Amino acid sequence: MRTFITATFVALLALSVGNTPAYSQMSKETLQNKSISQVNDFFPRIEGSFIGDPMPVYNEGVFNIFYLNDVRGGSDLGVHAIHLLSSANLYNYQNHSEVIPYVNDVNDPELLLGTGSIIKVGDTWHAWYTAHNENVFPVESIMHATSKDRFHWVKHPQDTILPGANYRGNDFRDPHVVWVDEKKEYWMLITTRSKGRGIIARYSSTDLKNWEDRGVFFDNDTITSNSNLECPTLVFFNGRWYLSFSDQWPLRLTQYRVADNPEGPWHKMDNYVVDGSGLYAGKLTIKDGRLFVFGWIPTKAGNSDSGNIDWAGNLVVHELTAGIKGQLNSIIPQELQKAIKDNRGPVQMIQPVKTLKTSTQFGPLQSTIYPSLPRRGELSATVDIPSSGMVMSFGLKDDRVSDATLNVVFNRSKGKVYFFNSPLASINQSNAESWVDVPLGEKINLRVLIQNSIAVFYINDKAAFSTRMYSMPENHWSISLPQHDSLHATLQFKEMI
């Protein structure tokens, strides 16, 4: 069906029919944000706010990462203005701050902004994004804005797309727009619900103004069919089409499917994720034939390892490579690897502090204790692991390894890496907070990016595993093996200054 907006709907949404410059009176939090022009980090965020739902687009040598800016306890009624970071090397970021504001009016559809996508056509940038307000109906709708420079935007409320009768008005969000050359048309994928199932709907257009509802594009094939499939993306990479989304519950994983043509059928690989649940809302983008995923690593309430997981946190990006059958592998982006190599920070070999025995309910361990790690840098490790695997424990207190609650377990027999947030001594009685599947042989090669409470493990150039560990800084850490095994490891740390 052809989507259009009647005067009645416009009145309900309190929309103007004219184009409106996207500006608003700045809150004190936004003014503070604008005063920060640069941030240099593996996993950036701007002081005073947090990164939610990145919307990446690469253009002319620069990654432009639009995102939902999360201010906790802010002075406005509205939330989640769209902000912009840009970077050429994924370490040195320029902060452009707010570019598309919410409307600080309790009756306006744009009281809260949600995820969308940005594309450049000719000399014009187009943003489609979500408007959310539980005081109006429909609660969610799709908005359009344009810009000539990425920084100054004009909103086009007359282009608003409302959910049709087949879709739930409370769940109609996260538009992703892509040009599909085979069809000579633009597609817009939208997260929504139909008949009680989480689905991805498809709209099509030839002029970016008039959009036709084409129905269900992807039906839910996750373990919970009523889960919403958030932040979808569709890209052509290495001769195949890739569809990605994040299941809103219960696993909260950024997943992907593979197809030979843009309409499917979509195949679920044996390993169908780009990271564990430590990364959420990952969206795909292409740079010069290379594939990247941008997501966020959540914070926890009270900056505590025992706190509940928050919405939003720090930006994280992986480069993705493809295997012969289309399987995606997550690695450190080449740009970031070069930034690490070129940094003038010192490189040091890491020597153990002591070795001791550790008692656990699942058997005795031999643990090698290491000194605390610098707050930012790359830990490189080559470790010979026995058939039973190994455990890396962080945040040790008085070197009591059995009491360590931050444990990354490498289970060689199952081909899995787990993150447990529970005492090592009784870890066999606990559920893992997150996990990732990766083949583990007799030798494991790790590159771990450390930044304060964040550790992202890159394993054998196959998988990325993002974790948040507040007790890690300034404390010893350990590697534990079954007691009859000897540790053979080469460890070094490149500090970033």
C-alpha cells in the first residue's frame, strides 16, 4: 500500500506541514557536551553522557558515527538527541555534539528520539529516525531530515511514515534505508510487530519521498519469536547480502543472516553473532569493500559489577571478515591496529607476581598472578591451553583467586568463551553473563583492548568478546589451569598515551 499522511493524522501528531530547521534551546548538558571537541579512546563516550544505538556511515575517508545521546538525570523532559562523532582511525574522535534535537514538549511526537540511519545521495544527507512519545498515538513513527553538511539539519514532518494497520503503533522504529541496485530502488527496513511476532517490515521508494509498504521482509527465527528485532541493517559484502539485527530479549545479541540476493532466503550460520551480549545494537557499514559493525558496551548501575545493566554506554567497533561460506569473523579494525602501533606508549613484557593453588568446587587449579594492568592499552597473549581450558580472573583482592568474581572462561572442549560475574570457587553453580562461540585449539592468541572498566577480547582472529569489569583497574589478575598442567604463556602490554 502507498503510505501517506492525512490532515487528521498530522493534527494528532502535532506536526507542521512545512520544513523546519532542526535546532532547539540547548540544555546545560548539551552546552557541556559541545565544549568537548576531541576524545581519544578505544571505546569513546563524551564526559557527562553515554553512547546509545550508533548509526554509522562512511564517507570520503571518515567514519561518521551518529548516535543517540543518553544523559542520565538531565534537565530536559526530552531525551536522546542525535549526536555525531567522526574519526578516520577509530581512536581519535572529533565531537560534533548535537545535530538533530528532540522536541522538549511533552505532547510532541519527537519528545524522545530513536534509532535510524543516515545516507548521502548526491550532495544531500538524509536521516530517517524514530520519534517516540507515549503521550501521543501512534507512540512511534518514522521521521525524515536532510542536511548539506552533516551538522545542520532541516526536518520534513510532511514525510512522516506512520504504522499501517498490520503493525503495532507502540513498536514501529529503527528505520534503515539502503539503495538496492538490483531493484533500482531504495528499501527501508523497520523494526515492528505483526500478529504477536517481532518482524522486520520493508518499505520501498524510488525518490526518497513516497514509500510503499511491501509487508514482512524478515520473520522472526530467533529462540523467542515475540522478541523485537531491533536496529536492522542490510549490506552487500564479499558477494553476499548480510542482514543484521539485535534481539531485544532474551539474549540481546547482535545477530546476522546471509543470503545470495537481497530478498533472501536468509540463512542462519552455525555462529550467527558478531560478539556476545556485551555489545548491543550493532549496525553494519561498509568502507571501501570492508565491513564494520558499530555498537555499544553497556554500563552498570552504580558503576558496580553487581549492578543492573544500563541502556547505553561506550562505543565499540569491530571489523568483520568473511569465511568461504559467508561466516563472519570479528577482528580489531586495521585503522585501530595502526593507531595502536603508531602510539608512542611503552611496550612491556608482563611477568608473574606469584603462583599458588586454588580450590574450587569443580577441582583444584594452579593460578599464576599478574600485576595490575595500565588503564588503557593492548594486552597481547599467546597461551598454550590444556584440553580442559583455562580461566582468566580479574579484580583480585589480596590475590584470593577463588573469591574472584570476574572470570573469563575458555572452554576448549565446547569451543566457547564465557564471562561469569560470580565467584570462581562456585562458578559451576552459576549462569554465565555472556558467551561467544569460537574454535579453541592447543594454542590461543589473544589481543585484549583495555580501557578502564572495559576489556574486549579478540580471540584467534575469529571472535570478539566485549566485557565490562569495574573491579579490574588497579587490581591483580590471574590465569588458572587444572593443577596438573603447567602454564606456557607470552604476555605483553602496549600502553596508549
